[in-house]
Amino acid sequence: MDNTINRIRILLENLLGQNQEKNKLLVRNYFRAIDAGDPAALDQYVSVDYVDHNPQFPHLPSGIEGLRQGFAIALRAWSNVQQFPAACKSQHS
């Protein structure tokens, strides 16, 4: 019985670890696409029912459409700004 529980624990730890690595890759790819100025990344990585609880541009529509418009505004204003987290760059560039 203890051996079975131990195997299940190891299996779960491996699955969680794999999901964590997949999530890290997902976030890195999202920020790389954003830093490249790719507005299609929003459709690829952001859910259609996205809710911005802290909008940077409160006058824009809510949801993904507001995010698209905000992205366009930010890209025009700060085209050289990089969002990709520095900690990720140092570990996984």
C-alpha cells in the first residue's frame, strides 16, 4: 500500500512539474511575441473572455478588444520597451 501511494505521489509531482514547465514556456512565448510587437499574440494567448481588473487605459472597452486597443496604443508610444521578464531572460534566453 505504501509503495502504491509513493508511486502516485511521484507521478503527481512529475505531472505538476511538467505543467509548470509548460506554463513557464507559455508565458515566455507570450512575452516574446508581445516584445516583437505581434498583435496576433493576443488572440493566440489571451482568452476571449479576458477581464482586465486593473486597466491601464480605463477609457477603452473591456475584454480582449480593450486589450488589443491598449496594445496598439502602448506599441506606438513605447515601441522599444521590452516586457519579457528579466529573470526569464537570464535563465532561458
